[in-house]
Amino acid sequence: MRYLILLTFLGLNLLVWLASQTLPDARWGFALTVPLALMALRDFFQTEHTILRNFPVLGHMRYLAETIRPGVQQYFIENESEGRPFSKEERSLVYQRAKGVLDTKPFGTQRDVYEVGYEWVNHSMAPVHV
């Protein structure tokens, strides 16, 4: 499958080149086909992402869909914890652990509370009426 996709984008360049031999305006097609072919070659030989390696260029649509997913889900489908059979939170946890990324999130704030100028209100163990 991956060879077919790579050959498709390289063949598309060949077709644009053949068309540009008779139609000078067809050279503008290289503005689209050359970057796609270069992207396909880069994806084909990289070793970091298996999706991009197996589906050159087309694999980028998966990452695009993953990027716009929260907006689509929030406005049209469901919240983060309602998914079936697994919620988005559970899937994200599995993905993070598979990549070896830190899978814990801090409870509270992510700001440095010991930074000079950081202000907060402490809870009183012996409250009094003021």
C-alpha cells in the first residue's frame, strides 16, 4: 500500500511534466505536485511515525483530524468522558503511555507557586467570624 501511494505521487509529477510539454500553463501543476511528492518521500523514509510511513501524505489527514477533533466533539458529539467503548481520556492515556510520554497531570495549578510575586489565600484550620 505504501509503495502504491508513493508511486501515485511520483507518477502525478510525471503526468504534469508530460502535460507541460504541450501546455505551458500546466507547469503550474508542479506547484502542487512537487511538494506532495517531496512530502511523500520524506514520510516514506522517516522512522518516527508508523502512520506516515505506511500512508505517505494521506497519514497527515489523521493528524489533521486529531487536531480538529476536540472542536467537533465538543460542539456536535459528546464530552470527554462519555465515549464508548473508551472515552477520549482513556484513549489519550493509552497513547501517552505507548509513546513513553508522562501520563500524569498535576492536580491544581501548573504555575510555579513559589515564584516571587505569586499570591494566594491559605485555608484556615481555625476559622473565625470577621
